[in-house]
Amino acid sequence: MIDLKLLQKDFEGVKKALLRRGVDEKLIEELKIKNEKLKEAKMAYETLQAAQNAMSKEFGIYKREGKDISELKKRVDENKRKIADALEVQRQRQEELEKLAMSIPNLPDPDVPDGEDEEDNVEIKKVLEPREFDFTPKEHWELAEQNRWIDFERGVKIASSRFSVVYDMGARLERALINFMLDYNRKRGFIEVSVPHIVNRRALEGTGQLPKFEEDLYKIENQELFLIPTAEVPLTNLFSDEILQEEMLPLKMTGFTACFRKEAGAAGRDTRGIIRQHQFPKVELVCITKPEESDKVFDEMVETASGILTELGLPHRLVQLCTGDLGFSAAKTVDLEVWLPGQNTYREISSVSNTRDFQARRAKIRYKDGKKNTLVHTLNGSSLAVGRTMVAIMENYQNEDGSITIPKALEPYM
RNA sequence: GGAGGUUUGGCUGAGUUGGUCGAAAGCACCGGUUUUGAAAACCGGCGAGGGUAACACCUCCCAGGGUUCGAAUCCCUGAGCCUCCA
């Protein structure tokens, strides 16, 4: 959630930032008005409540002294009715404000480039040169089928479209990658955490997937529980509603989970292969930091994800997302895109975001900053999407006969 | 699935004949005295959110309802944890 105090204090500044990422101007103004209306209602209610409290105290004194209370009681009863009305007004306005505020995305950092969509993202740098092929490189689904690593039909048979089954060397490669990635992250100071794959509504609100993106989540029937779309949700919410000790920060975590997404709105995109599945394995990084150190940690996370690709010998590039392509909770995001020779293009394989205090405010994650309690910054990034890494290995390490060489870095894991 | 217990501030833990309880005490933490320095000792401060220029004031003792002029304390519903039984 954005900072409503800041909105009140620097309306023009906040408006400008939100307009950059395409938020409707009317919504921003409405947010401000609703906030002011709530304040009014609160004041009215609190004044009445204060009177009530005072009278109640008096009441006790009267009784003790044996005075007549009938007159006082009349006043109190009357006030009580007013309070009930005032409270109802306040409740309504609170609800309205919250509904709106929860649907407003984060403010982009000032240095995020303006832009409409991914076309306007800015390449930061390329790492490793794509290999020259003396034959026409195949796409991963061809290689996967030829090597009998991935079975697309049977995944569909037992579940639905966008599910697949991985066999033999493919399955072993997947497992090797997960271990390799977790170990790599651990060596860089991220502690390994194993979390539930199902979370409640509160957690999803904390990280910003709800209330806005419910249609993309798998919900457990008749329960307020959902399959996680990313490990970011359980990892970040681990410390919701807590006041952390300063020494605990920065908290750097890594975890492996499956991720579940309905991919609503992605109909027709990436239908072949395993680029876009309803269930996919991913190793995630989540950091909780003091505000002043989040930029540094952000860079570490990008380097870590990039480092894994480099170790695996996979050419990739870093791309800074423009305002139009930023995720809902992110103030700043750098994507890692891996080179896919079969598709002859770079494809997203990791996304590292700094949400600043946006999630921390929703999830109430704070730390003791000397005397004060201050909202932390939360960051998340994949390191990496395992399925897409397999795709990249297949395509980059393919031989002319369709066989695939296992990257050196993975040899100890296979 | 059944019976009982429990849920209080960063932690431990008092507080159930309803009022002066946002809550004793201890630990932790912060400031000071003392010390070459540290420890110990002593003095003072110290829950959270909102509100204010600062006060005042409002809300919060698992969550949600209710009774009452007034609830951490009474009633109902739900959740977590623990124990016993099936």
C-alpha cells in the first residue's frame, strides 16, 4: 500500500509518480478525498467517544457517592445513539478507502525509465556471448521430446493444458538445478527456508497479489486458502505483524517451491513447451532490509541471479523495466533474460524487485530503529525459474544430433 | 471426531466479586551516575496504531459479535497452541 500520509503531504508528487505508471488520475484524486473524508468521520466519532468515556467515569463516581444518576443516564443514552451512527459512517468510509488504496500500485523509483510496455525496457548489460551454431538450433520442445525428457501429452491427460511430465535425465537435471541454485545462494549468504505451498488471504494481501489478482490464483474450494504463485508470498510474510530486532537485518532468504498460476489472460501465448506452465519449480530470493540498505541488497540479488547463469554458461542480459512494465508492488525491477538460440531471442528467466516499504506497510513488517519502529524494505527475485533454466540449457547446449551436453557446473550434482 | 486447558507489551509473566488497568513485576533495550575501559550496582525512561506544532484525545490485552453508563475481566461464535480420550 502506498503511504497515505505522503499522499496527504505531497499530493502532487505522489500523483506525478503514479501517473508515470499509468494509474488513472481520477483514482488518485478519489483516494485523497476518501482519506480526508475518513479523517473527518474519525474526528466526529472520537469526539463523541471522548464524551462518553468522561460520562462513564462520572457515572462511577455518582454511584459511589450515592447521587441520583437518572439525568446523567439520559444524556449517556442519547450520546450512545450518536456514537453508533458515527461509528457506522466511519466504518463505511474506512472500508471504501481501504478497497481503493489496496488497488493502487507502488510508486516507481525516480530513476525508473518512462515507458508503455516491455518495448521500452532498457538493457543494462549483456553477459556472455551467444554461441555460434554451425547447424540450425532447435527449440526446446523438440529437443525435450527427442530426448524423452518431457512428456507434454500425459501432463495434459492427468491434469490439464499447460501441465507436463519430466522423465529420467530431464527430471535429474531439474533436481540438480534446484540443488545447485540453492547451494549457490546459500554460499552468497542467503539462508535456506522451506515454506508451505498454501497460504491464506492475509499473506497474499501482504505481498500485493490480493485483492487485485485473484483470478490468477488457484483457490482451495470452500476455504480462504490459495496455492502460492511464488515463494515470495510465504517468505515475505514470514515476518508480517512483527517488529524485528535491528541485528536481524538484512535478512536474506532463499527457498525452493513449486509455483501455481492460472495464467489467466495468457491464452495463446507460449503454448508450446514449458515456458509458461500452470505449475513450475522456482528458487526464490527474498530479503528484508533497513530502508537505507535495500539498494545495496538489490544489487546483490541481481548479481546472485546473474552469477548462476554465468556459472551455467548461459548468455543473458540485464534489463531495467520501464514504468509501464513494472509489477504491482515493485518500485524498481531488473529482469534477467536468457538467450534462447532455438527461439533466437532473449526470454525472461528472473525478475528482481525492490518493493521498498509497499509490502511492509501492508504486511506490517517493522524493525526497531533505535527507539522508533520503522517499516522495512522487502525485495524479491527469482534465482532462478528452474523450468526456463532447463529450456535454456537444452537450447544452448544442444548438439547437432539433438543430444544435450550437461553444463560443467552441474556435473557434481548429477 | 469428543473433553478440558490456554492465548496479555520485544520476551517471561501478574491481573476473572466489571470502573482509578494500556495493564504489576522481571528480562531485554535506551539515557545517566560510577569505572582507565567493561561488568556489576544505583537513578531515570521504555507497548503499538491514529491524532496534534506539542499536548489533549481515540483505538488495541488472539479475531469477530454481544451484555453494560462502563469489559483484559461476563456471554456467544471462530482461530491458534497444549493435554487427555476415541
